[in-house]
Amino acid sequence: MTARFWSSIPRTSHDVRLVVSDLDGTLLAGDGAVPATFWPLLERMNARGITFVPASGRQYATLARMFAQAPAGTPFIAENGTLVVRDGDVLCATCIDVPTVKDVIHKVRDATEPARDLGLVVCGRRSAYIERRDTEFITEAERYYAQLTAVGDLTTVTDDVLKLAIYDLAGVESTTRSIFAPLEASHQIAVSGKHWIDIMPQGANKGRAVQQLQQALGVTAAQTAVFGDYLNDLEMLDHADLSFAMGNAHPLVRSRARYIAPTNEEHGVVTALSHLLS
């Protein structure tokens, strides 16, 4: 597929009923904040009966805090699609088996050495959990997990685990292949950023979550617009006729989307949506 630029979309009436947007690198600019220009647009979408959905690898508690001024009934796709919540009610939750959780904990511990700097966040239903205590890692984890609990031993966590997030200070591409590749046969491994990978149950991803919301809301792919920039956004692009890769997106995302939006620093989500809804 050869993606076209957003401006090539005709300014005609588009029957958009569902808008799903990734956050980091997509809706959010480099400062990590929702652009001020987005909130008036959200009011317009709500008035027109269009449901907006943040879709992120971030924790639900973090998303709820970021979008506290969103209208009632706003759904959230959290933890890279393993958790879908609407009005505080869990619509779908997919958890990892305990043996895999313990296996990954030990793999991260064994791989952490001077040449490889890894940290692990065990993402549960009630909280996210860490055992690494240095300031650099905690600061990075707190960006994405509003409910974060430090424990002495991650293997003692009894919460239902939605995903396992591994942070690699040097970059995750080689880590994914060399350490966690054996899990790919039985689990979903998503590269969610330059320094993060997420290990999730097989079949769990943002695309599946979008499909579940479409079914719950009675919305078709033709009535759906989706925005993304990185590899963990690939699957959800397949469930929207109006699929947008950001101008700063990974090359694989650009090749999978129908349209290219401006970059996140240029407020590309707001620009493209304003064009669609004008």
C-alpha cells in the first residue's frame, strides 16, 4: 500500500463514528502533554456523537488521569490492548500465565549486567510493580504508570498480570531477538518504543481491542479513524478505513497506513481530524 498525505482526503461528509489514537509519538508532542488544541476538537467530536479512544501501552490509571476532562463514556485501550475500560467497567482483560511471568522475571535478572541495562515492570490489574529502585529507572517507569508499587521480589506479586514491560537503556531491538525470541511462539511481543518492549498473551494487541470496541459500539471499519506511529500500532491500522501514520512514524507503520498525517510535533492528529470533520 502506498500511503497518501492527509490533505488528499476530500473535504466531504465523512461518517466517522470512532477515532482511536496512540499517544506517545502520535497525539502527544515531545513534552508528553496532550496539546491544548485537542480539547476543543474533542468537544466537537462528542457533540457529533463521535467516540474518541486513547490507545496506549500506558496503564489505565495513567490514561484516566491524562484524560480526566474527557466526556463520560470515553473508552480506554490500555496496556497495549490487554485492557479495555469504559466508565470504569472492564470490557476486556487478557492476562499472562504465572509461569511465564516468573520466567521473564528471571530472564531480566540474568540478563542485567554492565553491558546490558534492563528493568522490568510487571503490569497488574491493581497496580504496576517494580523491584529495581534506581532513580533513572523509577523516573522512566513513572512516566507511564501512575499506580506504581516497589516490591522486594517481583515473583511474590499476586495481582493478575496484563503484560510485562521491559526497559532497555541501550535500545530494545537486539534484546527482543536475543533474550525473548523463544517466547514469540506462545506470546505476543510488541516493540512499543525505542527502549521498551511488551510481552503479552498471544493475540492481545491494540488491533484486537479496536475490533472489540467496534463490535460493542456497533461501528464499522469504514466509520473508524486510527492514528499511530510505532510498531505496537500496526494491528490497529488494519481495522480502520481511515488509517493514519504520523509523519514521524516508523517505516513499517507508514507502509501499513492509508494516509500520512503531519508529525506529532506539528499536532498531526488534530490537523488531520480537523480536516476530516470540517
